[in-house]
Amino acid sequence: MDQLTYADVTDAARRIAGHVRPVVLAPHDRSGIRLALEFLQHTGSFKARGAQNFLRAHREAGALPGAGVTIASGGNAGLACAWAARQEGVPATVFVPATAPAVKVAGLRALGADVRLVGSEYAEAQAACAEFAAASGALSSHAYDHPLIAAGAGTLLDEIRDAFPGLDTVVVAVGGGGLFAGVATAAREHGVRTVAVEPEGSRALHAAVAAGRPVPVPVDSVAADALGARQASALALEAARRGDVHHVLVPDGEIVRARRQLWDGHRIAVEHAGATALAGLAGYDAAPGERVAVVLCGANTDPGDLVR
């Protein structure tokens, strides 16, 4: 399946209703802009939506094995998977790069996950996860490249519209493209523009659009622990082709600056990936009166470097 539909998103909304926290919006310094505080979600990122949808859909289908679920993750998807697995009463085995932030590894263990540290990049953890799934019979989930994961993430858009009537544009950070694919699919249904923001050093979707197919890219960014996918999903590429999408690339310095601004101006402590969408706002020329929501997608970070 290389294409999501709005029906997939509404099905996900039905499954996860009452099991995730509705998004909270806050004003930004600029008029007409709202910050979508999705880092307040269970496990500290939007990933809880997709993880809940993935496991509940498999439970509905009678396809959730006793061996539980396994996933490779830079941290946030693993946290969400472990949390959702605990809700469903099944074990979770999470593969993360040895470079994953300590705060995320500690969170995984606190949720009862069996944490396996493998390699220095997401791709290495993913390969080990695939081997484990084949040997153990565990259900293999994915950090972003699965329609149930992307559809779950897409439920965020309708909640933003409910809280911010007249929404014109939504700004999201992009790694592998699960959040983007889901949000852009729902946004297209309502005539809402999507701004896809990527770090200059981690531009998987940008490269896929240029090549006309998902292609591997080098990854070197301060936000790589969450936006470090080497290749965008086919779902994300298809969403980029079909919707009203604007692409923005931002240097690491702007991401760091946006993260600092959120702390200094709002006392919001997000991870670098969570600040990437806000950093991209400068590269999007909003029209006068345009109503824009910027998704702050995750806050699994050690805020010590923000405190002077």
C-alpha cells in the first residue's frame, strides 16, 4: 500500500478515541499562528497515536501474537510502541542505536521494554529488529513506514482543525514521513496546505521528491535521533505528490535557535526534532491573515542544556 486515504485516518481516530490525549494549541508570538503541543502526548511525542492504532487494529483482527511486538527506533517510536504494548498486555522488544539519547533508553526500560542497543544508526537497529521478528514470531512494527502508523499520526490534523477553526496551513517536521503522510492526507481532504520541514542534513523526503522515488540519503543533523531516517516512505512520497505541499530545508543552527526560543520565550522544552517545524516557519512565506498551526512533535530530551 503506497497511498493513504482519509478513511484510513478516520478509522484510526475511531480506534484510538479515548486512548490518546487530544492536542492542545497555544498562541505564538506572531498573530495567526498556533503551536500544536503534541509533545504533551503519552510518551512525549505524536508517535503514541500510530502505535495505538497499529496494535489495536491487529488486536481487532486477531493478529496480535503472544510473542508481542518489536520495533526499531531512534527512541520516540520505541517509547510509543512499548507504551501501547503495555496497554494491550503484550511484551515489547525495542531495538535502538547505541547513540540513542539516554533519556529515551531510560524511558523505554521504565515502560518495561526489552531494549537492545545495536549499531550507531537507525538502519542497523532496523536490520537487527527484522532478524529478531523472523526468529521470534513477534509482530514487527515500524517507526514510520506502515499505513496504520501513518494513519494514526494523521488523526492529529482533525483535532487541530477542531481547536483552530479556519486552519489554512499546518507545519510539520519530517524524518521518514509517517507524521507527514498522515497529516498531509487529512489536510488534503479539508483543503489545508502542509509545510514539510526537514533538516538540511537529513532530507529523505526532499530527495525522494527530486528523484521521483524513495532514495537513501546521508544523515548528519542535530535532530537525527528522531529525524534520522535514511529513506522516506513511499506513503510520504505519494502524499507529497498528491497534496498542496510546500517543502522547507533548515540548517542545524536554525533548529538549535528555535529550540532555544521556545524555552526562553515560552518555557517549552522540546527535543531538536520538536523544534524543527518552528525553525522552518521562517522559510514559509505566509499570506496576510493566514491561519497556521506549527506542530511541536516531541520533547524526549534532557533540558539541562537549556538552563543557564
